[in-house]
Amino acid sequence: GAGVSQSPSNKVTEKGKDVELRCDPISGHTALYWYRQSLGQGLEFLIYFQGNSAPDKSGLPSDRFSAERTGGSVSTLTIQRTQQEDSAVYLCASSPGHQNTEAFFGQGTRLTVV
Amino acid sequence: KQEVTQIPAALSVPEGENLVLNCSFTDSAIYNLQWFRQDPGKGLTSLLLIQSSQREQTSGRLNASLDKSSGRSTLYIAASQPGDSATYLCAVDSNYQLIWGAGTKLIIKP
């Protein structure tokens, strides 16, 4: 498809398990963002990738969270030893570049930690 | 630190009315401002993007304005329809991070 694709769309995991969330950005987009939206709260920035530059990880809430972007395309957000407060919708977005370019969002992955 | 506020938090109007959603931000040093729509269980859909040098953008029944100096943007929806019911979010691009408002939940009653 032509849009940003995220998988899985839903994930239920047990507390303490590791999870991986995947994002396929729009082809050719150099910028990729991860956000999360917890129930009743606004969108929270997690991490930003731009081309081959070092990612901005300033939004990651703890060292249990990590993300990588292979070959400047697909990105994986990994949450280790999941906690119940990690339950949220995780959204990925891509854009042609940064500054003054529109961001396109995927449908999100709804993560539930039980 | 950039902060984005949206008023009202919720709005319910009869079909056919024109309405205005408000977004304010504290730091005028922005690259652009975007309005998004979020439907339950779905991702975000970009509606309009206004560059920092622009005053407004229009798409169909939607018109967004930007006043950087006062830190305000409005989203005007003309002739509202039940299909417009959704949460509307504004986000400012501030040093490549999108800073989000909490959204306005809009309900259009048939």
C-alpha cells in the first residue's frame, strides 16, 4: 500500500514479556517518528529517525524502550519487560523530510499489557 | 517549552452548522502547524498543514488559519455533517518534534 503500515494492529501481552512493534513508512520518506497515546491522554513523542543521522531518543520513557530503523526504512519499537502502564496505542508516522513537511500516520498498534 | 492547548475539549452541534475549533501555542517559533482528525480505533488523518509563513489553508469545507504572533490557529468547518464527528487534534512542528494538543471531540447530531 501507499500509506504507513503498522503491525500488529492489536497486541495483548503478559506483564514482563517483551514485545516488538513494526512500522513500514511510506517509500522514500526519510523521517520516521514513533508516538504513543495512553488512554485519556494526549499524544506523546517517543523517538525520531532522520535519514542516517543518530536518532533522537529523548522521548523514550525508560531504558526498557528501544527502537531501530534498518536500512533507513522499516522501524521496530521494542519494549522489554512490559508493564501495565505501557498499555497504549503506539503510532508511527513518516514524512519526506523534517521541517515544513506533512507527517503521515499509520493506523497504530494497540498494546494491552495484562 | 512549547505547550499546545485546544478549546473546547468537546463540542456537540446540530448538522449543518458552521463551527470553529481553537488551538493555541505558547512559543511562536514553529515550522508549521497541522490539524489532524482521529476516528475511534483508527490512526490519524492529516487534514491541513499551514507553513509558518502562511496565514491560512483551505481544503473543501475546512479552513485553517494561523496567527503566529498571537500563538493561535483556528479550524473552521462549514456546513457540518455527521461524518465530521471525530476528535480533532492540532500539532505544532517545533524543532522537528510534533507537540500535540489534547484534542477537541466533535459530535455532529443528525
